[in-house]
Amino acid sequence: MLPEVTAIRYVTPLREGGSVPGIVEADDLGTYVAKFIGAAQGRKALVAEVVCGELARRLELRVPELVRLDFDPVIALGEPDTEVQDLLKASGGLNLGMDFLPGSVGFDPLAFEVAADEAGRIIWFDALVNNVDRSWRNPNMLIWHRKLWLIDHGAALIWHHNWNGAQSSAARPYDATDHALARFVSAAEVAEAAAELAPRVTDALLREVTALIPDEWLLDEPGFDTPDAVRRAYTEVLSGRAATIQDRILLSAPPKKADAPPEWLRTWVEGKAAGSQQEGPR
Ligand SMILES: Nc1ncnc2c1ncn2[C@@H]1O[C@H](COP(=O)(O)OP(=O)(O)OP(=O)(O)O)[C@@H](O)[C@H]1O
Ligand SMILES: [Mg+2]
């Protein structure tokens, strides 16, 4: 089970996040970014945070510690924004906490160099979990103590929103052309990352990771009898994907078909080739 803490002070909303996470202090004296169960993104965003965050950690990618965060909206009655109040009131009980990295700054691909092997591993991992939310426009990575940390996996595992089509959706290519780290790698590093990481994504590892999803977030999933049945479905899709995704990672846009040369150029070139004295345009 993930460690469990109780929020004792609501500090501030993080308005730059679409789901308006909040900074809270907890009874273990830690400070956490709270991802709220009452947010529009729903409980599956929290499931994706747990599955992807804990899987990434086991593949030795840096992710801040995740905790089960017990939140009582009564501690936040002083929050003046009524929309934030509505969110907090809808989030009593179990939420997700992520260790707050004080003094971290958002990653900027033009200001921070990333080693090709690390970038390759992150791109392969994002392909595995179908993370479409790490583009250069919205990198969802932090620099902390001069190292790169991964955050915000709530939009990954897109196929868990429609389990009937999960296997076929998971078989689609992963477009990494807009990925924030695309400029640091070539296909060779991504292939090396795949060779290193794919064999580590075993069923045993996926069972260990999915066991960390709180039962509460898996109950009443249409088409499944028990939380464990949902966990098995995550394991199956991810395990299939780990074996094959490398072949479907798109790193650069296919070259555009060249436009046909203008008529004058074609005639001129043909004329030259035929040894004629025809002149080009002035
Ligand atoms: N662990 C952390 N430590 C420090 N700052 C953080 C941490 N997690 C998130 N933040 C800050 O809060 C912002 C919002 O967090 P996050 O991206 O997880 O929220 P979101 O609502 O899922 O966002 P999005 O709009 O990208 O979907 C981040 O861009 C970052 O500035
Ligand atoms: Mg974000």
C-alpha cells in the first residue's frame, strides 16, 4: 500500500494545473501537492498517476513520492475562491498526494540539456503508458536539484476510459514528434531504452504496481466484478504494450512530399540537360 497521511492545512491552490491541485501540509510534517478526487478529470486521473508514477519509479525514472492523502474539506474553509471551495467540498476522504518539490522549476527544453540516454528512457516510458501530456508546450517535468523529475501522469493510459477498445487502442502508434524531449534523442537511443526497459516490465512488476491502486478507485468499474479484475486488465494491456510499442514510436514527422517544380524550372533544367542555350529567369 502507498504510505497514508492526513492533510492538516490547506496552503494554496495551484491554478496553473487544469485540475487545480492544491498544496497541503500533512500530519507527517510533509508538504504535498494534492490531486483531488472531486476534480473534473475524475478518479481515473488518480489511478493513472499511481500506475504510471510507481511504474516509472521502478524503472528508475525520478518521480516525487506518492501517498494516500486523507483530506477533510473543513481544513480549507478559509479558501476564498468559491470554485476551489466546490472542488474541495467534493473531495472529502481519500485523495492522492505527491511530495512537493520546493524550489523546483518547470522544465524548459530550450534552457536545460538532457542526456540522450535519459531522454530515450523517458520517451519509451511515455510511449508505454500512452502519455500525451509531455509536449514542449506543457512538459509536465520539473527541474529540482539539477535533475529532471516527472510529474502529472493523469492523462496517460487513455484506453482505460473505454475498456472494450483497450487492446486495439493500445496497439496504435505513439506520436512523440511533439514530445518535450524529442530534440535530445535519435531513434537509436529510444531503441536502446526499449531493449533495456521492456524486459523489466514483467507481469510480476505490473502486479506489484497495480496493487498500489486503492480499491476505492476501482470499485464499480463497469464490466468488472472486483478491483483485482480491473488490476489484471491494466497488467494485461501494459504487458502487451511493453513488448511491442518500440516498433510504433513516431519520432519525426514523415517528410512532406515535395511540391512539383514550377513549369519554367522544369523546362529550363530539361533545356540545360539537352545542352540548349535557354536562359533561366532573371
Ligand atoms: N511535486 C511537485 N512539486 C512542485 N510543484 C509541483 C509538483 N507537482 C505539480 N507542481 C506544480 O503544479 C503544476 C500543476 O500540476 P500538475 O501538472 O500535476 O496538474 P494538472 O492539473 O494535472 O495539470 P495539467 O493542466 O497539466 O493537466 C505543475 O505544472 C507544477 O508547476
Ligand atoms: Mg500539468
